Amino acid sequence: MYREAKGWNRQQLADHAKVSRTSIRCWESGQKTISQKCFCHLVENLGSDFPSMLRM
């Protein structure tokens, strides 16, 4: 997982990605999927290595 690879907790990833910690938790637990808009926002804020580190 991207967050674990960076050694971040959920709050740190949320801060870097500019999303809520609840969103991170829901995505990681499979309760929700990342929308296209949010995914693009994450790539913009976290860099091009973000998609390659996701668990698909």
C-alpha cells in the first residue's frame, strides 16, 4: 500500500493528499472506491509514483 510504503499513518496521507482521514479509511477497508476526480487529485498532490504503489 502507498501509505505503508511511505511509512505514513492515515492522517499523514490525508494531509499530503488533501483529503479526509475518513476517506483514507473507507478506501483502505473497501467501503468506498476512489472516484475519478479524487484519484486525479491524489496523483496531482502525491506525484506520479502514487498509482504504481496502489493495491489493485
